[in-house]
Amino acid sequence: MAKRKKTTDEAGMRSQEELKGFDELMDQLNEYAQKADPKRVKEILETGAAAIVKDLNKLPYPISQIRTPGYTHLIESFTYGESTNGKHKGQIEVGWGRYYGRMVEDGTAKTKAQPHLVPTYEKNKDKY
């Protein structure tokens, strides 16, 4: 039986051949990034974000008994936009227009999760 060539040494370091391939990949990705028009990239991301928000807004939801002026159901609050702060500044984000959206999606110590954003994305991700 032939022995397989080790790609890492005892300290877990990558081989020179592997690093050379990674460096070439990084050079190619950097070249693409320099050639890409930032406005066009943003437009493409916004198109995908708009599509997922459209799909999220089609989700069924129970009719609320709340009839106060200004009330908006969580599903009707889905939105997208460019992040203006933190490590995600400048990125296009999709989310809820209500602070409790993440709590509904993931659940809390007292409520079970009711996922809707992630399953919708996973179901249609090839479209976005």
C-alpha cells in the first residue's frame, strides 16, 4: 500500500507546496476584488436581499388580536439594508424591523424557537 504524502508537519504547519497553492488562490481573489466594481457588487447583493425579503413576506402568520395604531406583525417588518456600524459596516444585511425577531427565530429560556428566516433562506438559497 502506498503511503500518502503528509501535508502538514508534526507542528501542524502546512507544506510549502500547499502554501504556494493558497498564495496563488489569494492572488487570484485579490485580482478579482480589484477589478470588481463596488457599486455593481452592492447592487447584486441588494437584489439577493430584496428577493429573500420578498419570500419572507409571503410566510403565513396568525392574525393578531392587536389592533393598536402603528402595530406591525413581525413578518411584515422584514427588511434589508446596508449596515452602518460595527464589523459589518458597508455589508448588506437582512433582518427584522423589530428587536425581538432574533428571540422568535432562536427561542429564549422561556420560549421555544420558531425559525422562519433561516429555513426560508435554506429552502431558496440557490435562487439568491
